[in-house]
Amino acid sequence: MSTWSGKPSVKGNTETMRMFLLTCVSIGITFTWGVEMTYCTPYLLSLGLSKGQTSLVWVAGPLSGLIVQPIIGVVADESTSKWGRRRPIIVIGSFIVAGSLLALGFTKEIVEFFVGEKDTAQVLTIVLAVLSLYSVDFSINAVMSCGRSLVVDTLPISKQQTGAAWASRMGSLGHIIGYAMGAIDLVGIFGTTLGDTQFKQLTVIAALGMLATAFITCWAVTERVLLSVRHDPRQTEVRFKVVRQIWSTVLTLPPRIQAICNAVFWSWIGWFPFIVYSSTWVGETYFRYDVSADARNSDDALGDMGRIGSTALTVYSTVSFISAWVLPALIQAPEDKSFTHRPPASIAPLINTFNKYKPDLLTAWIAGNIMFACAMFITPFATSFRFATAIVALCGIPWSVAGWAPTTFLGIEVNKLSAQPDPAGNIEMRDVASVLEMGKPDEESNTSSGGGLSGVYFGILNIYVTIPQFLSTLMSGVVFAMLEPGKSPELAHEAHPSETADPTGPNAIAVTMFLGALGSLVAAVVTKKLRYV
């Protein structure tokens, strides 16, 4: 049995303050994601990469999530550092994130300091930018993994849902702040103290924000210290068995869980291009249809495009944030078929009428997929950045449902499975789960709500989220190579006109999102099948 020293605790006089301090690092994480999602595609295009080449760079996202989080999880779980298991990695990861952000923002200056030859410097600038982007993705995934685990390790079972909700709220707040910062003219406000372009200043602010929020969380939290680990004799065998058993479980998923995973798979075919490219698409729409001749020749076209895209994503994230609070009250939860409190007599007829027509969560999920598909189908026809912004903002509603419905339905199915004997006799997986649960104190385990296999099934769900991201990257690369094989005419000012793509042709990003919408329609059909499984 593992031995521990101390008890976990969080500074603060109220629960609200303790939850804020515990999850504060989520603000820095999503702020950084927001800067990356909004500005990095235009930045890479401004360096001379084509859209097809840029799409290959974005493999970093799913790749880092697939590799880094499991590895960091194993390393942190067995750490015997006197500072705890999670905080040292959060601190180290945050410094790497900050350094990588600064390298990303000042890539040209760094390369030009060492290399004087122009062509060589241009190539090395692209290489350093791509490596910095990968470093940001990999290190921030390490911070995110330990940040989530810190919440689980610190809070008792009764507060786990509250902690998860606070982490989600702080993450949404970080997105809104990040997009809003990207939408304002930072150079006009701060001058050139933090850099002479919008992107440079954002990377400096994001780096400082990452360090500050990580410091606040690590200062406020006291972890239990793992003194020693007594490995179960079965553990080495189980580690070799886990991958094989997970693959076996994927092939034999219960029908409803398989349907949920299938719906998530197809929906992410549509969501991934939107998440990565929507802000760039709004910015390009502005440059192609709305911008004046003087603004087209701006010294900071990257900043101009980023501000337009950030404005759209600020509205989008605000809509999504509001939807996350409002929609649960308007939608009947899957388990909401039992006793409900009697409403006051004065409003009872209104409440009863509303409840009679209140849609269930499955209907909302289907409608969300269809709404998103319809929005993406009209992207190739947008000829105004305001219209493009409205399309992006509308997607905040289905995104809220997409982040809520799959985990709700999967959680219900996992708890059902945990409450009954495994009909497939899948004892081996239960052995794996029991070994992975070793070392947890009795007071944490004896009050759990069941769901002993939740880690396995949610891990499988993550696979169904990750694989379509690779497929979407391949699809976008093909579309970009066919429609816009050259450099960006809006951003690559140093390129010869013969090297740039034709700005009068169809927008390749819009076509990619249009094709992704086909996956969302398939997701709607697959989701509907849940009624009959």
C-alpha cells in the first residue's frame, strides 16, 4: 500500500475563494489556447507557409493530447517530490509554456540575431516558429493534465462536481479574456513596450498570465506528499495488458456507448476545422470583402486579421458561456423523469405547459448537430465579415450542447454498467481498474458513486475525439492544396505575386468547414439512433 504524508488543503476563507484559487490555472491555460487558436494560423501564413503546410503543423494539437497527457499522468502519479505530485509539473510546464510563447512571438528577432543571410533566416524562422508551437502544445497539455488531477486529488468526493464546474467556468473566463485581449489594439494602448506588433504583445501577456495563474494555484494548494509506492505484483503485468484490453474493449463496447462514441467521432469531423480556422476565415473575409485599400497595406496585417478574428471568437465564447448556464434549465435531463417540486400556484399553469413541451437532452444534441451543420453550409457564401461573425457566434449554442451531452449520456451508461454484473464477463478489465485504483485512501473510495470503469470508457471517448482531428487535418490539407496552393495573399507580403494564392477564388477554409458539416449531419443521424438502442 502507498504511504502518504500530510493532508490536502486550499487557502481561502470561503468555498468560493478556495475553488477560485484551486482552478485559477485554468484561466492561463485557456487564455493561451485562445491566443494560439486566433493568431497562430495567420502568423504561420505571414511567415510564408501555405495553408496546406499550416494544416500539417496543427497535427500538434491532437498529437500532444494523445501522447503527453497519459505519460505525464503516469509520471506524476508516482512522483515522491516533497512539493507534491502535481505542482512541480505545473510550475515546470508553465515556464516552458512561457518561454515557448516568447520564442513564438519574437521568432524573427531571435533568428536574425544569429543569422544574417536572408533566405537562411527565413527558413530558420519558420522552423523555430513550428518548434515553438509544438513546445507550447506539449507543455500546456502537461500543465492541463496536472491541473485537472490537482482538483481530483485535493477535493473530497462530495466536492468533485463543484470543482469540475469551477474549472469549466474558469476555462470559459480564460477564453473570453484571451479573445477580448486579442480584439483590442494593444499596440495603441501600451505602445511598443511589450513589442511592436499585436501578436508579440499577446505572447508576452499570455506568458505572464500563464506564470501568474500557475503561481496562484500552486501557492494556494497544499498537496499530500507520496512517501513511497508499494507496487502490486500484478501491476507490471497490467501495464502491458492495458493497451490490449482497451483495444478489446473498443471492439466490444456496449451498444449505447458505441453509439455515443460514433456520434462524437462524426461531430468532431466538423468541429475541428471550425475550432482551428474559424477566426482566420473571418479575418480573411474581412480582407477580401470589407477592408479599405489603405488598411490592406497595413504594416501589421497579422494584427488586423487577428483582431477581427478575436472579436468574432469573443462573441462566440460569450454565447457559449451564456448557453452553458441557460440551456440546462430549458432542457430535460435524461434522468429528469421523477419527482419535481410543485411550483407556486400563480405560475403553475405556465410551468406545467413548459414542462410538457420541454425538449430532452437527446433532442437538443440532434438539433445542435443540425444547427452547426447548417451554419457551416453557408460559410462559402459569406461576403461580409459581419455575416461571418454572426455565423461563428451562432455556433456557440451547439458547441455548448456538444460539450455537455456526450459526457452526460456516457456517465449514465457507465454508472448503469457499474451497478450490475458485467454481462460479457469482462473480469480482466475490472482487474486493470482495481490495480489503477491502488493507493487511494479509504475515505476517498468508499463514497464514490460507482463508475469503476469510467476512466476506461472516457479514455476511449477521448480516442473518438482525437482520431477525427487527424482525419480533418488530412481533409483540410487536400482542400488547401487544391484551392489555395500558394502563400497567403493577405499576409505573405514578401512573397512574389506568382507565389500567392488567387484571392478571388473560393475560400479554402470555408470549403473545408462546409465539408466538415457533412460529418455533423452524419452525427445527427447517429445520435438519433440512441433512441432505439
